[in-house]
Amino acid sequence: MDEGSQLLKFVYSGWREMYGGALQEKLSLLSGEVIAMESEFVGYLPLTRITAGEFMMGTPDNESGHSAMELQHKVILTKDYYIGTYEITNGQYAQFLNATGVPDVSGDLSPITAEVEGFGTQTLFEKNPNWNVRYDSALGKWVPVLDKTDVPMSYVTWYGAKAYADWIGGELPTEAQWEYACRAGTTTAWSFGGDYSMISEYAWCDENSKDNGPSEVGQLKPNPWGLYDMHGNLYEWVNDWFDSNYGIENLTSDTVVEDPVGPESSLYKDIKGGSWLNYWHYLRSGYRNVAFPAAASDLNGFRVVFTVDE
């Protein structure tokens, strides 16, 4: 192989290209030699690429459920990004815990803590014997509880969501990135239209949730851009601190803002999308809710984004 060429290159459908560094000198390989390798690919995420664009963030005054903290205004997103096609699952979160060596604490419902970049020691999540992950002493690692490998990770704090995103090399979405992806080019209350009678076809909510908790990801219809569970299943942590005016000074309906990131600080973080417990009002694309960043709730989960810098 010539100097400067790539030795290894992997392309995963719906993900990013991963490749080794360029060769520094010419490499000769013996013909007929086969090297077999077996390795677990830790942290694989199905992703969907979202093309940069603009949209009206918030909700119109006449939308049922509209509130003053959903003032509609134009947002321009200047960079493409990849977003998780599904919410992060128990199986994926267990991989993170094992890869980073997060220790167990005895007892059900115990908070599990670790260092989170920029925030010191924080609670990542609260163990729940019925819904998220447990430490298997015989195997010496974290595993999903029961048969819930593909159920979205719940009881995770904002800090726990950020720690996972940091580990996988991504970020939590901004509120604008999340809502843009959720709307998927639509302007109606939900990405499937304005008639909430269809909600159980797209969202796990109070009408159809089973077992008093979240359901396996990807089982209902996706939004127009192929994203699952943007409405319902679990609320999703976003990166923004909460402000009733989106952190925008003198916000009006004529405001135009590029790549907003919310206020510098607040008591709360934004959560989006509604959950398995909620009815249609809370599952609207532009609906906004809040939670303390250290809160570990059975209603909250997350997904990750990777911004494209080209």
C-alpha cells in the first residue's frame, strides 16, 4: 500500500466513517495471508443525518396547549448533525458503564455516581430492579435488567446523559436541534399532523403504554425523517438550561436566531417529547418541560447528537 493511504476503513450504515490514520511509509503485505479478528464494537449507535435548515421554534398561539414559554420564533441551524435514531437503551448504557469502570453500590434504588467532566462527582442514574441496569457480580459487569436490553435507559440524570454523550464522542442535542429533528419539516402540533387521535400509532403514552413504564425503542411509526419515539416513551434531556424565553434577550415573534444554545445557567434543564405516562398535550413537538439536572426519574431518558464540521 502506498504512503498516505488508509490501512483500515469502516463504513457503518446510518453512522459515521471510522478509519485508521494515514500510513507514514509504504507497506507490503504477503499475499494469501489472512488475519482473523473478533472484537465487540462498543458503543455502536444507529444515527440519522439531519440537514441544516431553518424552522419556526415554539408553537403558534392557536395551538391547543400553547403556553407563554413557547413563543414562536425563527431559528436557523447552520450545521448538519447526526442524531440518534432511537433513544439510548439500557444495553447501550451498560456498555458505557463497563467501558468507563463505573462501580456498583449495593442495594436497589441506589444512586450510582461518577466524575462528569466540568461538574465533578455527580449521580449518573438511580438503579431500578425493574427498568434499567444492574451489576452482575458473577459476570463482573453491568447488564440490563430482565429482558429490557432495548428499553430506553430511564432514571438517568442530566449528568448521566452528558457523561454517556461525552464517552461516545457526541453531545446532548440543543433544544433547537431536538425540536427541529422532531418536527421533521412539519409545522403541526405533532410530526404526524394536527390530529392527536393518531398518537398511539407514533408514541408510547397514557393511551397505550404497557407495564407502567417505557417500551422497547423503535416499535411504533417513525417521524417523517425516520426518527423513533420523538413523541412519548421517555422525556429526553437536552443540553440547554431552561429559560422561559429560550435564553434570548427581548424575544419576540420577529426574532431570528442562529444555532441557539439557551441561557448560560439556570436551576433546571429542558426536557422534551413527553413520556409513557403523559397525554397528547405533553407530547407536542414544541412542548417544553423542565427538571433538576440531578433528578433521576422513570420518565426521563435521552439521545445523542454529533455535529458535522465540514
